[in-house]
Amino acid sequence: MSMSSDSIHENFIVKQIDYGDRKPVVRQDRIPTYDGEVCYVYLNGKKYDVINYSVFGVALSSPEPFDPDESTKGAQFFFEDFEIGIFNLRFIRQKQMESGQYYIAFAIIGESIKTQVIDLLRHTSTIIKNYKKMIASEKKVPYTFRCKVYEAKEWLLSLKQEVDDLEKLLDKSDRSQLELIENTVTQVIADHLNQIFTPIFLDTVLGFDVNDQESIRLCVKFFHRRMRSLIYEDPFTSRSYYKPLGYAGDYETMNLIYRNEAAGNSLFAKCLHYYWIKKPAAQAVRNRAEYLAEKIAETFESVPSERTAKFLTVASGPAFEVQRIISEVKKYNLRKAEFHFLDQDLNALKYAQRKMYEISSQEDTNFILEFHNLAIKNIIQDGLYSNSCDLIYTAGLFDYFSDRIAKMAGKCLYKAVKPGGRLIIGNFDNRNPAAWEMRIALDWDLIHRSAEDLHELFGDLGGTIEIENEEEQINLFCVISKPY
């Protein structure tokens, strides 16, 4: 079946372009030179800086006007002191710019400028400049630190090769047997890492000035640049360092700690993952959830049974402690309770909501669960209902606050506690043995505090303060009881 040209084009509008007095031409893009680039032309013994260029032309800068009668043959074109070629030019026009310099345009006669070569040189030059900057910055990294990192890298490379060779020998047809072997190997290697790698690493930070943030920043970059091909391939280390949600310690990082099992795409990755999640600091996080669950249980005991107990968890994350309470709800004899979860990360709230509804759907509870997508700055700015909660707690938040913000946030939260209720503020102790390891290897920077620091921060709120800790004595809890 044939179609007329009208039917083919019936859905298109053909618009005639009015070029006026200009002829329609196809022009090559003019490529500018950038600040810091060395691009020039030698012509008749004079050096001219290049303003821009294309395949068929070049624009030069000169403090003096160009004499059109001068020879324009044999112009040498250089980029970053590399000769691109020798060209014959034809003068086109010139004008004086606001700077006083003259803009002089030439056409290329004969062989055109190979702009692709200049592009490659530009990229190569950028690589070299960045490399020189890197070398210059690495010279500022303490020599002892550099030596220890290289020593650790060599040791890890050797260990990785041996573990990779071992993995090739494993029979992967028997899943249960494979899992048993992998679990055994990861535990042994993780223990080996603790005995060998951790002391090597800790030696690197001896003598560090904790207030020299620039030096620490350079050390973090150096460590990552030299070690990333080795230690950032397991889920925990990778997520902690690269921070896909924009901050350290997001809800999925916490889940990796709570799951407490080896994970990774290779046996070596599983060993590294296991090494991190079995460190005392990670165990302290798991202990923290148990500690908070106990405090929730204590609150049920202190609140009259006929009244609804009200809880608020700030920066709630996966709220593993509440998951545990819901799973053990029978202990609480159908007590009525409201749990309010506040977090700036909507994904964390959605995850916690999904997990809790999965658990509560299998249990008969009188718990009301409310989820609030708010940040602590919203609380500081807008406040909370006064005297509204029996227990307010936060863990894994104040470790990131300066003293000034911590005081402001603590005051707002305490105001919302009912008389007879409690505010619990968690903070990593400044005796955390993994503090430097987290800071350098994971770029995970916490503000560690002592019991005395917490007393000083919150001692003027008006309540009775007790400083408690979990079994590892790495997580401190400032428990502030509000008088009736």
C-alpha cells in the first residue's frame, strides 16, 4: 500500500528558517583555554597566548595590534609546552578587548588543528597535576604513618593471596559443609587480624595530635588511597567508609552489626567483615540495644498499669531494642504503650516500621507505633510537648554533636520528660579502643566523652544524673531522672 508524502508528514510542521542576510553555515566549536593551562603560538619570533581554537582556526591575545602585512606562515602551536604542529595562518580580524589586549583571529590554511590531541594532552596534564598534588599532600603525612601503612598493606596482600588460594580449594557443592568451613576460617582469620593488624595500625597513631584536624584528614586520605583495593570490599567497611546515605552509622550499617555474621562476596571479604563486627565497639552497639530494651522494661514496671506508657526514641534507626520488646510482648501482659520513633532518615523509619509490623502481626499487642520524619534541629527549633513522655532515649546521636548543640538538644528533650520519667543520652566513652581505627580506616569520626564530660554537659538540667554503661564499658549512658 502506497502512502502520499502528505500522509507521511501529516503530524509534522515544517518551519522555514529565516536566515536574513546571513548564509546558513556549519561552524566548528571554538574550544577555550582554561586558567592555568599553557597554550601559545610562536609566530614571527613572537609568543602569543591562545584564547580559543577550533579545527580550522585560532584566536590569539596580544598587547599590540597585529600587522596584517606580516607573514603568517610557519606558526608553531604549543599546548603545555608540547608542540601540536606547525600551521600556515590567514589573518581574519582583530579587535581590542576591555582588558586592553587585542583579540586576533586567524584561519588555518591547509592541515587542520588536531583538537583530539589537545583534548588528550589536557586530560593527561590534569592527571599529572593531580598526581603532583597528591605527592605534595602525602609528604605532609607523618613519615612513620606512611611506613606503617605500607607495612600493613604488604602484610594484608600476602594474607589475601593465601585466603584466595584456600577458597579455590573449597568444595562448594555441599552448602552446609561449605558454610561450616567458611565460618571457621573467618573466625580464625579475624582473630589473626586482631593480633597482627590492629597493633600495627595502632602504632601508626602514636603521637597524633587529636586537635590537628588537617593532619588527620591527610592521613585518612592517604590510608584510603593506599588500602582501598584491600580493605573496602566487605559490606561493613565499604558502607562505613563510602556512606551511601551521606552519613556514618546509618540504619543498614547498624543492621550489619546486629546481624553479627560474616558477609561478603569472597572468603577474604567475609574475614574482613567478621573482623570489624566482632570488635568490642561493635559488640558495644549490640549491648546498647539490650541495655535500652531493659530500660523500656523498667519503665513498664514504674508506670501504673492502668496508664499508657509513652516512649520517644530520637535518631531511632532500626530500633532493634523495640523490635525485641514487641517480640517479647507477652511479658508485659498486654500493657498499653505508645512508641514514637523520630529520625531524619525516611528510609530508616520505613525499615523500622516494616520490621515492627511484621513482628506485631504475629503478636497480640496494645502498642501504638508512630513514626516521625524529623531531625534534631526541628526539635531544637520547635520543641516537643512538655512533660509528655515517660522515657526518652537516644543512642548514636550525641556522639556527633558539639558541646553547644548537645546542651541545646538535651535541654529540649529533658523538657518533654514527665515528672518521674527519665531521659537517657548515649555517648561513646573516650576510652573506646577502636576510636582511631574507626577514624582513620573508616573515616568515622565520633566525639567521644567521659563520664565527667556528660555530668558537665547535663548537670544543670535539674534532674538526678547517673552514668551507666554496657558490658564492654565503651558506651556510656547519661540517665537523667526528672523529679516529681
